[in-house]
Amino acid sequence: MKVEARLFELLTAFFFLAGVIYTLCTAFTSRGVEWVGVVGMFFSAGLTLIAGTYFRFVSRRVEIRPEDYEEAEIEDGAGELGFFSPHSWWPILIAASAAMFAVGFATGNIWFCIFCAACIMGSAAGMVFEYHVGPEKH
């Protein structure tokens, strides 16, 4: 995780520096500062700072991974990487709900957007709790 933390910290420095330079370069034009680009640069810097800080904190709590060990071999990373549900329908329902929300938003149909937002939240909850089994089931 230290590699990812360093990557996002370097991106934070880049976006912050690019934002400062962009602000100064657009400030000396006849139209003045171009605020959309400036805000976008600084928000990108903030987002990468959040991700880099998260990875830095997580890297202190987890054991060293083969990716963080410079002399690791490829086979050191072999094994199970996690759990994937190949038969789950919840991602398709989330995507369909999000697509319908986008259509409703584009057409200005606010009531349809509210219904689709509820569908997005319900299908996201269904995906999160798909394998949740209460203590009475054990």
C-alpha cells in the first residue's frame, strides 16, 4: 500500500502545482482567471490527497504485501485475492437504475429521478447484504 500512497501523494503535489500555475497563467489574460479549471485542479488535488492519506493509514495497519517488498518474486503474490460473486444480479440492477436516473435527469423529469435514486439505493443495499446471514441462521 505504500506504493499507492506515494503515487497519490505525487499526484496531489502535481495537481496543486498545476493549479497554482494555471491560476497565474490565466490571471494575466484579458478575460481574467478561468475559475472552472482552477477549481477542477484544486478539487483534483484534494481528491488525490484523500486517497493518498487513506492508503498511508491502511499501509500502517496491514502486513507487508509482495508488491511492497522489492525482492519479491511473482509467485509470492499467488493465491486467493478475494471473493467474487459470479451469479449476482445486483450490479446489473444498479447499472440499470443509474441509467434510468440519467435519462430522467437529462429530460428534466424530477419525480422519475427520485424514484430511480431510491432504486439505486435499494439495489446497492441488496448487493452489500447479498451474503449477509443473521446469527439465527447459523
